[in-house]
Amino acid sequence: MRREEIERIFAVIPAEQARDALLFRLVFETGLRIGEALGAHVQDLDLTRGDEHLTVLGKGHRKRTVLLDDPKLVNALRRYLRTLGYAHGPLFQATKNGRGGPLSYQSVQERWQGYAGRAGVTCSLHQLRHSHATELVNGGVSLATIRKRLGHQHIQTTLRYAEVSDGTADAEVRRWRRGRR
């Protein structure tokens, strides 16, 4: 998915659903798996200026640290944390029935599909992760770095996630050709 299409979905999320907007933005801007985002706790965040990051538990129960490099995302996280009435526990809590446990995958999936439908865009929640990887590839980030960021054990998995645009591929071949002369 192109960023413009994803931004159209973000634009239809009501302001009073700041938690949803932040969760989906976090997944898109970091390439987290939805399960990793839902499993994140407030205490997993480190918003020290200049070194903002989130520690997540990925597949195979492997911990990894994900750089929070988007200033808008970091500011949104800071605003969101100020609205929470707690300092420990799930970063994204369910409020239904006042239980306050972590949001369920099914609930989040349904919310995303509702927002995407309202925006007139067909996009699964998992495509946010793919789109993040594709943006990085098209921006010139190495596959090794993308593999580490996404928490993939094997580079072959990363290759399935990242789609190089025609323009990026053409520009790379041109640079290579010109370098040979």
C-alpha cells in the first residue's frame, strides 16, 4: 500500500479514538507485528529525547528494541501517555466493561477494517507492516537493517515483505551503470 492510501484511512479515525489512531500509526511507522504492539506495556517505552525506543517481545519470545524515529509518532505517544491513568500495564488497554486488559486482536482487526471501509481503501492490518518495509527498501535502507527492524530471523522472510518500486529499481540500475563508466 502507498502511504497516501494508508493516510486516507488514518484521516477517517475520529479524534476521540486517539488510542486506535496511535496503535495503527505505531504499527505502520515501525513495522511492528500487531501482536507485538498489543503486547507492549507502558514500561516497555523509553521516550528519552534523542533515543526514543520500544522494547517488544517478538516471535519465538525474542526481545528486540525498535527505534521510534518518527517525531510525530513520538509526540503522539507522549500525549497519549499523559492521558493514561496508569504507569504500568498494557500500552493499549481495552475499556469495554471497565476491565482494562489488553486489546484483543479480533477487536483491533474489526476496528481497522471499519476505518479502511469508511476510507474506501482495501487494506489489511498486516499490510501496514509490509508497507513499512517497502517504504524502507524504496528509501535505500539495506535489507539487513530492515530484517533487524522487523525482527525476522532470515533475510528470505524480509525479501517477501519488501517490494521495490519500478522507479527505485530503475534509479539503482542507472547509478550502477553510470558507476561502471
